[in-house]
Amino acid sequence: MRQIVLDTETTGLEPRLGHRIIEIGCVEVIDRKVTGNRYHQYINPEREIDEGAVEVHGITTAFLADKPRFTDIVDDFLTFIRGAELVIHNAPFDVGFIDHELSQLNQQQHHIENICTVIDTLVLARKMHPGQKNNLDALCKRYDIDNSQRDLHGALLDAEILADTYLAMTGGQTMLSLGGHSGHNDGINSGLAAHEPRMMKIEPNQLKVIRATGEELALHEARLTAINDASGGKCVWLKEQGKVE
């Protein structure tokens, strides 16, 4: 399965008011492994950025002045995500902005869900943890994901953090990991790049069996008898051993 963990930053909160995408970050996950394949692009929105938005992501209009427009990058972006399952936190926000950008270009398929399926990790988190905070920072704390570099929001950084968070939310440990940890691929990455933790596989014939002593067995039987007496003959362990009716 190919999944793309995606995040965007924008000039404001509402595309219907003319707000635009200014950054897209995507992290590829195949068969539940972060591959190291990424898509990252800053975009010139051809308009001013709201002051409140700058306080969130720190991206200024001046910084974006020489960046490509959405129309210049749309083909590469759609090629990267096409056919994948998108993993997005609060998906209606990001999908709404992407659909708005596509509609401005008169794209035939201007709804992103025509070319991708979408998983909303916020909806998933609310089902798993009802009544609790489920923003990305709260999930990082809950699942012990390092987000120490997240002083400001950033599309690629947040996508990397969400990738690790989503895998932690939906997976389970099947082997014993000995000190495995993420490493940096480059100066941009948050330290959540693809990695293979060192695993230890224990063969059955390597396990040491320690059997109970006669004294320990006698104490065990005495304890079960006490439980049976206190419960009026309902000790299920003794019943399973055929020692009580």
C-alpha cells in the first residue's frame, strides 16, 4: 500500500475569501514504512499573508516572492500523490484548499478525492481518544513522538511528524526493538526519516524454562483453595484443573 502523509500551510483560513496555499509537504509511506521519498514545495500565493497566519508558520510574503506559483508546480504535485491514500490531520482543511487551487486552474479533476483516497487522522484520533485533546502536539505527547523542533508549523515538518504519529496510532509492536531510532536524512528533515530499527528474533529453543519448585506449587494450591472458599466454590482455576465441581 502506498500512502502519502500530507500537510499544507496557507495565507489564511478560508479559500472562499481568496486565501491560498503557500507550502506543501508530503512524506511517502509504503507498506507502513517511511521510504525517504518526499515532495516539498514553497509557493508564491500572489497575495499578502494574514498576520495571524505568519505567527503560526513564520512564512512571509517576501520569502515567497521568488517561489513558483501553484500553476507551475501542480503537475509534479499531482504526479507524486496520484493513486495514493492521503493521510491528513484535519483533512477537510487541506483538501478544501487543494480543491480550490485546482478549481482556479480549471482542472478537469478538481476534486482531490477523484485521484486519491483520504484518511483523516483527526477523525481517527477522536474515535480512539474521545473527550481528549487530539491536535498533533497532543498526539505526539500521547504516543511519545519527538516534536521538539516544532516551534512553528511547517508543511514538511508536520507531515514527517504525522507519519510517525499515524504509524504509532495504527500499528503494534510485533518484534523487540533494541535502541532503534530515527536519523536525519538532510538539514530539512525533522529526524523522522526512513529507518530500520535493529530487531532481535528469539528462537523457541533459545528460551530458558524455569519450572516452579514443590514449595511454590504448594503455595499456589493453597492460594487457589483460599480463593475457592471465599467465593463459595467458584474458583475457575480449580474448576479448569478438575479439582472442584
